[in-house]
Amino acid sequence: MRAKARATKREEVWPVEVRRGGASVKVYQNRSTKGGVVYIGYAVADYSSGKRKFLYFSDLSKAKEKAGELADRMGSAERDVLTLTSADRASYLRALEILKPSGVALEIAAVTLAECLKVLPDHQAVIAAAQHWAQRLRTVTPKPVSEVVTAMLEVKRSDEASPRYLQDLRFRLGRFADAFHKDISDVTTAEIQLWLDSQKNIGPQSKKNHKRVLHALFAFAVARGYAADNPVDRVEVTRPKGGDTEVFTPDEMAKLIDASDHDFLPCILLGAFAGLRSAEIERLEWKEVDLVRKHITIGRDKSKTASRRVVPICDALAAWLAPYAGRQGKVWIRNHKSFYSAQQATAKKAGIAWKSNALRHSYASYRFAELQDAGRVAGELGNSAAIVHRHYRELVTPQDATRWFSLRPQAPANVIAIPTAANA
């Protein structure tokens, strides 16, 4: 009795190479994980224009079909060249023989050398640079991406990075580590570009933020000898489209103040009358709000730009915060999620739509209209004068600014003071 032969499916070896005669085109596989689900896509490297361009497919058979078309086109071009002269034909065949051990197609080799010669116009210098680079690579200590991510997070924790920053790092680097199960020194610019391009569920700003975090990861790896260079330097992301700067009107601000509860009211006031960022308000402590000398100190550990700044307390803010004098501990005692919820609840109660970053934008716009001094406003915001000019110039009138900074509590009873011990 003959045993039946068991059919086995051959495992694909990536990248898959589709050949047509002497020409070949590679198909790459891209894996990404979201919510425990693995998503697989495919990319075809198209060099037909003289520059690399990736064509993306969700179906492997379609990707291979396209790769075959490109290889046929390349093969056709090769046959045309071979008919030129016998000398050209001999040169072409010699080039194929030389490249055969490397497995690199002739056109790709030509494009690669052409790009190298743009940097170093002497081909001998290109060879010397490659030898030098190979020597550098031999000094790299292999380390999986996931382990480098863990090491970086541990260093940031030791440096007492803010919880929000650590959460952002864990989220973005966790996604990257899930997709790249290899040594960090082996990750290429092309692979990072392909991975970012394949993230269809995130927008341009999020991709820009991913690139920023990945650049920090590879800089960390280079500094510790786990990678020879930072491949993120050459990654491209679509520039986010800047939207209009939104501000609250004085009437809207009055409604928000009336709708705020006693815990969240200082947060509203510090954004509207001092221009503090939401993250800075969440980290701020009452001891840094000096109502006697009328200024707020934003320490390096609380500032987005990691630089200390002193923000003046205007008369309006001093009047609103007077009932809170003597309080201890953090200004906002709850977590970030509660802070966001309080924003939405306050806006809903006030009957207006919450505008992203509008408290800070409002302060910057009204303050610039009041002072007409971009440098001074920039210092208070922790920004540059160029940013202030670009985003806040002539958004509101000086008359609007006067109304904004004239907002005052009608009576002390409008602000409910909480005993110091309750906020300690």
C-alpha cells in the first residue's frame, strides 16, 4: 500500500523576487498589529522612473502580477539595449555576471551607484566610504527593537519624565516594536517609511508625531551602540495642514467661567488669563502661583520646552484667584482623563462648543492685541516671536482685548474657596 504524499505549502522568503529573464522586481511584506490583530500588506519596489517608488497592495497575487509587469518592461528595455551594438551587448552581459553573486538587478545597481556619485563624485571614494561604513557596522551591538524600547522607557522613567510623555512613548513605540521583530541596527529607512505609509488609520499629524518618537528611539540606539546611524533622518511624512487658530470671545469666556465648577475654574482661568498649556496646568502646584508678587513660575519639569519661564498674573487673573490664596498641592488634583472630561462638561453646560487649545490661543491673541509686542508675548507663552506673529497677529482687536481682560468676578461669593486641607 502506497503512502499518500503530504502536500506542503512553501514558505515565502521575503522579499519575494519576481523574475522575467534577466530582470527582477522585489515584493516586500509589511506586518502591523492593532488590538491584537495582525494586518498584512505588500509593497512593490518600482524603479522604472529612475527613482524608487513603492506601490502598495493588500493582495499578494496582485502585488506579484504588478511586479511581473514591471520586470517585463525592464526586460523589454534590456533587449532593446542588447540590439544596439555588439560592444554594448558584451558590456551588459559582463555587468550581469559581475552582479550575479550579489543578487542585485543591473538597473538597481545603476541607480544605487548614481545616488552614491551624487554624494561622492569619485567612484573610488564611494568604495572607500562603503568600506569605512562596513567597519562601523561591525562595531554595533545587536539588540532587538523591543529591548531597545524597554531600555529607553526605563531611562526616561529614571529621568522623571512626565506620565503623559511616558504614556505617549509606550503607545507609539509599542506599535513599532510589535511590527519589527528584528535587531534595531537592521531596520532600514525603507522599512520605516513603508510602515508609516501603511498606517491608514492615523492622520498626518499623528504620523509626524510617530516620526518624532522614532527619531528619538534611534538616537537613543546610536548613542548606546545598538545602531550605526539614525534611519529616521531620511523618512518622509506628509506635512499636517494647519487649521485656523480658534479663540473664545469675551462673551463665551464669561459663559465658561459661570459654567465651571470650583475645582476646574482655576484651570480655565490659568489658560485664559496666563496662556498656560493644558499639560502645564495639570502639573502646576499652588506654591508656584505667587499672588503676592503676581507671577506664575513654570519650572523646567513642567514646561513643554523643558525651559523655565515666569508668567505675569494680570489684574483679572489675580481677582479671580484671590479666593484660592493659601491653597496647597496641585492645582488640578485629578488625572488627565478627568481634565478632558471637565473641559467638555463645562462647554456643554455653557452651551458652547469647546475649541481645541482655544484658551491659550485666546490669551495669546488678546495679549498681543493689548501689548503689540510679539517678543514679550512669546516670552510669556514659551514660544518664539515668529510663532506669535504667524498665528496670533490681528486675530482680535485692541477693543476686544480690553473686554477680555476686564472680565472680573461679580462678587467674591461667585468663587467657592475650598479649605486648604482638602486639596493638600
